[in-house]
Amino acid sequence: DLGTAVLVRELARRNASARLVLASSMVVYGEGRYRCPEDGVVRPPPRDRVQLEAKEFEPACPRCGRELVPESVPEDAPLEPRNVYAATKLHQEQLCAAFGRETGAPVTALRLHNVYGPRMPRDTPYAGVASIFRSALESGAAPRVFEDGRQLRDFVHVRDVADAFVRALTAEPPVAGAFNVASGEPRSVGDMAAALASAFAEGRSPVVTGEHRLGDVRHVFASPERAAGRLGFRARISFEDGMREFAQAPLRL
């Protein structure tokens, strides 16, 4: 947050009106979008410790208690960060949006989903679950999958992400607003761990641990249609091809 605030302050002092493209994140949504068969689209509350320790991982309808069906998240979904990292990413968007309103600079926020690919850093919790699993395989350990492994995410290859940034930085005229950068094909965390282990030479099979972390969300995956329509962006690297490459690609120390 502080780094972003310093950047936009200095840009404003210099009367800079060039476009600003922000690497935002899907974490600003909090939980994904859910539909109840009785009540329609609803927002389940954060899962509490009692639920998670009882292995009740799926959120229920806050009105009637029925099981919910997850749906893809559009950019106009409510923003509800549910951990510290998510709160700071949303604050980045807000700071940049305020800069854009006050200076007239076009601001594009690319809400990256679960990015993976060559040269991810090794042995760090900050690069996401793909890096954590790949680091485990590199060290000869089995990937440890939390909850029941069925939580859904959208895994998007780093080269597709780079393409989205080039399009946002070069579009004429500039295209302001928030955009999901995603494949549009939800996969479970368990599926990702299995695909990675299968493609890794002598990789150990994933272990589903049932562990949990407070603040984690259950399902969040995206609709890529706005990015396709306004930026011309579509992810092109398939999940299968991307995971095979990532399993053999070097990690960055």
C-alpha cells in the first residue's frame, strides 16, 4: 500500500497523465460467486473455525442453509477481501482509482487469478499454491493439499498474463477499468496437484491433509468475457500443456 501511495503521489506531482496498469488480484473478491436454488445469487459469510475443524468446507446459503453452486465471478461482483493480503490489493486498486479520477490518467486493474509457470520462486508461501506444490516436488516431498482438495480456482499461465499486460499497456485508446485475467476454466486444487505430480519426473502423489487456514476462500474462478471483449485477451495455454511445462521448468531461487 505504501509503495503504491508513494508512486501515485509522485506521478501526480509531476502531472503525469500516462496510463497506469496495476497488477491486482482475484483475492479482492473474497469468496467467489454462489447461487442458491431457492434464493438466487447470495454472499456466504466467512467460514469460521468451528466449520472448518468439522470438515464442513462448503459454504451454505446464509438465508436458507441449502448447498450452494459456485459460478464464475464477473468484474462487477461485490469486493470483500477476507485476509490481509486481499485487503492490501483492494487498497491498491482504490489508490490508483483515486489517482485516475483526480488526474484524468486511464487506470487499468488486471485482476490476476492463480498465475503459474517457469521461473516461479522456490520455497516461498507468497507465490501461490502452484509454487508451493512445485517446490515440494523439487525437494522430493509430496504436495500437501489442504481441505478436501475440491476447492476451485482458475490457473492461468504466466505467458498469457504477460500478453494481457502488453494489451493493456498498448491498447489505443487506453482501456480503463478492472479486468479478470484468467483462463475461464475452473480446476480444483487437487486436480492441479495431481497434474503437476504426474508430469514431474518421479513425483510423489499429492496428500490430501484436511488441514485448513482461516481466511482461505472455498471457490473463486472468473469470467474472462470483459477482458476478451475490451482488451482482446484470451488465455491460450491449456491447463494440461501448462502443467506439463511447469513440472519440468526451473524454479527461481
